Amino acid sequence: MKIDFLTLFPEMFQGVLHSSILKQAQERGAVSFRVVNFREYSENKHKKVDDYPYGGGAGMVLSPQPLFDAVEDLTKKSSSTPRVILMCPQGETFTQRKAEELAQAEHLILLCGHYEGYDERIRSYLVTDELSIGDYVLTGGELGAMVIADSVTRLLPAVLGNETSAQTDSFSTGLLEHPQYTRPADFRGWKVPDVLLSGHHQNIERWRKEQSLKRTLERRPDLLEGRKLTEEEQELLDSIRKQQEK
């Protein structure tokens, strides 16, 4: 996969892209990152990329020309048609499902805006997706783009050491992940549940399902709405609810 970032602040990406899983993913050839300062594409003699909004109002608006030219240049160099993603608080909320969808693409271009907003023609004629990482406003799209790149990259084949890790993460199954424990079995009097020490894999799996459902019900009940449960999951959920009613 190729992931390109169009930004006015390329220095923001150095630590993130050259650390941890993202660094390993590049070393393994699973992904390549390219950070492009789209100011370089400005035709303005002062390399301006923004201007005052028509009709008046506060702030500056990103001009279409630099971003159109940058995306078109990157697309010409690509062997596949890229997904062009606009980082924007008005966009679709980014979820694990969206990460899984984007992980199937060969080329992503993430547009990181600044100032008051984008010229509307960028939304209408350039991008394929508009994404937001939450209902709040940041000073620019860079942090959101890094979040998306991290979330998508870890889903690529051979990136994580354990291939089942991504499959069992919170939200990948539609539920929150069950509690996890490691050594020691007794830490300051707080003990690991006996079932996890039993070696009985069927009981362990049932406990994990139950805990996953319980945690989801307590913390994110909205994830259970409309979810099609298996017979076992429904039985466990009914039992959890009865215990909570006592």
C-alpha cells in the first residue's frame, strides 16, 4: 500500500512514521509513506495556498489550485486510482469498519487542511471520502491523518507479529475486547480469574465472550443495538442483564 499525506507541516509526521509499528511496516515492505508539502504546487509567486472567503467572514480558506495539482500529480505516478481522503470535522466518523475498508485499497491520499476550511470545489470534485476522527476541532488535519494511517497500516498482512491480534481488537468483532491479564497471577492481592489459569480452552473462550459482552453493555451499549447475536451470545447477554438487575 502507498499512503501519501498532503500537508503544510511535513515535520509533524517524522516521529510517528519512523517509530513503532509504522516503521516496522515500512521495513517489511507492507506500506510506503510519502509526505508532500502542497505549498510546493502553488502557482502564486509568494507560494500562498489560501485566500479570503467570498462573501466575507473570519479566517482564510484553502485555495483549490495547489491541492488539485498535487493530487493529480500523485495520481499520475500511481499504478492504481487512489482514494483521496479529506480530513474534515464535517466528514464521516472514522471507525474500525472504515479502517478495514481502506486497508483493501492500494493507494490512499490524505489531505490535511488548515485555516478556516476548504474551497467547496475541493469537496465536490477532488476527494472520494471525507473523514473525521471525532466531534471536536483540531488546528489541522495532520493528527487525524496519522490516526487513520496507523489504524489502517496495522491491518495490512504481515504487519503485526500475531495475525490474530487485529482480528480480536475492540471494535473488530463489533464488541469491546475482553479483559487481558499477564504474569504474575497474584499482584498485590489482585488475582487473575481462575478460569484463565485452568487450561480449559472452551471455558476460557466462553468467559472471554461473556466479558466482552458485559464490557460492551456497560461502556458502549450502542454497539449492541441492531447487532445479530449468536445463540450463545444472546444466552450470555441475558444472564449478564439478570445479574445486573439483582
